[in-house]
Amino acid sequence: MSDRAARKPGLIEQIRTSKHPAVAIGRDIAWAVAVVAGIALVLFLVSGTWPAVVAIESGSMIPNMNIGDLVFVSAPDRFGTFQTWEDGQVSGYMKYNDYGDVVIYRPNGADSVNPIIHRALMWVEANQTVMLPLQNGQTVEYTAPHEGYITMGDNNPAPDQLSVYREIGGQIEPVKKEWVVGKALFAIPFLGYLPLHIFEVAVVLIVLMFIYDFLVERRKEQK
């Protein structure tokens, strides 16, 4: 093998050290994707579900959760047994200033819409008739079409199962266990605005990385 061939850097080394603007941008994007993928993997391993974080997009859980909060999610029975509002009244378990856990679920199992994050009020069996509480203190009789959780936003006037969700073309049904993404562990204010505006954030980060590379190269040239 000639000395020239021995000194020739490999493809990875060429990409790592290239000063070409297009290669530099691609390198920065690849690095950012790798970091995000690594964080996502860690979150999944810890939480046991996906998505492991969700952003609050509406005021249905005010004042206990606010628009722009970033909520960390875990599998229902990880970090403690999942409890409904009825269970919490018996055990004394509270989460986000009220009894029971806050559940993240896909309405009617639909993957085409964002998950809903509301408090689990109770578990009902198929064809069971229960009295559902309203925010004004009254109750409404409800017969469950199948087993599942009855859910309600802390700031909503009525349970979800009395509501029509246009995005899924009908009334929200009791939440089957297979529709549950997880339960809310804790929330961080304002961080949820990042995933809500992920495209804008990604553009800004790429521009900043490009500017950083440009300034580094300028300094090298000046030296």
C-alpha cells in the first residue's frame, strides 16, 4: 500500500473534518437528530410508554395544568398503581390537586388525533348505568356501551363521555385500557411550547448551528 493511500482519511473522517458548508450543515443536523433520538430512547426506557412527554394544548385542565406545560408520562402502573378519582377518595391518593390519576389516552383508540389528557373519574363495566358528576354539582345518568374509564377535564363542565368530538366523528366512549397511553407524572411550565412549535424551533437551531460553524471557520482563517 502506498504512503498516499495510507494517509488518505476514511469517509467518516472526511465528513467530520470537511469545511464545505453543505457538509457542515448536514453534520450538524445529524448530530441534533442523534441527540434527540438518544433522549427519546432514555425517556421510553424510564417511562415504559410512548409518547413519554406531551404538551398541554388547551385549557381543559386549568388551574392544575396550563397551556404550554410539558407533561412527563409513564405507563399506568409504573411508579405506583393507577387510581381513578373514586379510588383516590378511598385511599387518599391525590395528583394535581385532586383525587386520582390524570390519564393520557387516544379518544376511541384513534391514532389520527392528539391524545387527550384528563382525570380518570371511575371505571365502568359494559352496560353499567352510573351517575356522572357535572361541574355545577348536578349529575347525569349514563349507560356505558362497553367497559372503560370515565374521564373529565378539571376545567370542563362535563365528563368526556358526554361530549361529541368532531375529529373522531362522534361521541367519546369509555376509555379502554388499550387506548391508554399512560398517566401524568409531573409537568414543567412553558417547556411544552417547544414541541407545539417544533418546526420553528428546528429552523432556529439549524440557523444557529450554521452561524456557529461560520464563526468558528472565520476565527480559524484569521489565525
